[in-house]
Amino acid sequence: MVLTRLHSIREAVESNPARIAWVLFDAGRRDRRTRELEALCRRQGVPVRHGDRRALERAAGGAGAPQGAVARMAAREYRPADEALSGRAGERFLLVLDGVEDPQNLGAILRVAEGIGAGVVVPERGAAPLSDAAARSSAGAIERVEVFRAGNLRRFLDRLRDQGFRVVGLDPAGQELYGLDLTGDLALVLGGEGRGIRRLVREGCDRLARLPMRGRLASLNVASAAAAAGYEAVRQRSTAKPS
């Protein structure tokens, strides 16, 4: 994976320097942000290189226009699905993505997940990769959120329910979300752009829920829906904890 945005590179250097093969800096750009980033790389033991603008563009490939540096990362590893079941019972929280294929949406969901303290589960097929586009959209959250990969989402949801999770799918046909109990071990299932949750995955949910829509739009973007539903869960879970 290649990172081209200074903020994303800094987050990666701070969070997981061992995964960075090198950072290539624009030799013709010596502003404060690039100087500070280079100093951070050296402190963290990240290899540093310098080149001209064309060298940076070649290194970036199609990942976007460099801001003054390009970082080459080792491939982002997914965590096995079994590890999504770990954690303290009653406090586990997951966002399960059924066919979210847009890397910018994935990145935005990762940013939401970091904010609400949730892990993210994606299927092996039909999911956006952990790419540079996802990293940029996540504003660095890609380095801080645990991302698990499940071979079969329906079977994975069955396992979650067996482990005591409440599985709630966001679907326009469901009841209003604010009437549901979202405390305890919880998995929120979000469908892909356009088609929503697939039938078999929908059938693996305990309940279906919808966000209240007071305007003319029928639904929200999947990342916006993740934020709205996720923070309602955070509100309920915070209220349920003893002070």
C-alpha cells in the first residue's frame, strides 16, 4: 500500500513504523510539515529517501497526487474472524460490512469505528480493499482500528449470536433504531452501496432497524448511517454504565 497524504503518513509512522518500508520526500520541498515528518521518521527508525517530484509521482502510481512525501507500506494485514469474538463480554462492539465496495466509504467507516470504539468486519469477497484511498478517507484511523475478515458473513453472524451478541441490521424495512436496546455485545450490520444487506445476511440478524428519515431522502450514505447508528449505540452504552 502507498500513502501520499502527510497526515496519513504521520499517523502510520506514529502507530506502526515497522510496517513502513520507506518514506520518499520531495527534495525540493522543505516546509515545516515535511521537516517535522522527516524528523519523526528518523526517531521511529523509518528509512528515509529523497527524490524529485517525478520520482514521487512514479512512487505514488495511481494512488493520488503526493503532498510532499510518499510512504510505501507493507500490505495491511486483516485480523482473523475468530479474534473479533475476543474482548470483555458485554462490551464488545462490531461494525459488520456486507459488500461495501467504495474505498472512500470504507475509510470513512473506519474513522467512525475509531470514534465509537468498534472493530470492523469485512467479507473476503466483495469488499473494498485497505488501500491508499481508504487510508486517506480514514484520516489515519486505518492504523488504529482492528479490521477482521470473515469467509462467510452469514455463518459469522450465527457465531456472533451463539457468543451472546445482539445482531442488528440497518434496513429500511426495520423498526426505528431508537426503540432498540443497543447495549451489551453488539454487531451493527451495514449493507453495500445501492443494494443494502443481502437476503441471507439479513436473515442472520436478530433485528432489523432503520434510521428515522424526516426529509425526502429514503436513506443515508453507508458511512453516515454507520455514524448515526454507532453514536446512538455509544449513547445508550454510556448511559447504561454505572457512574
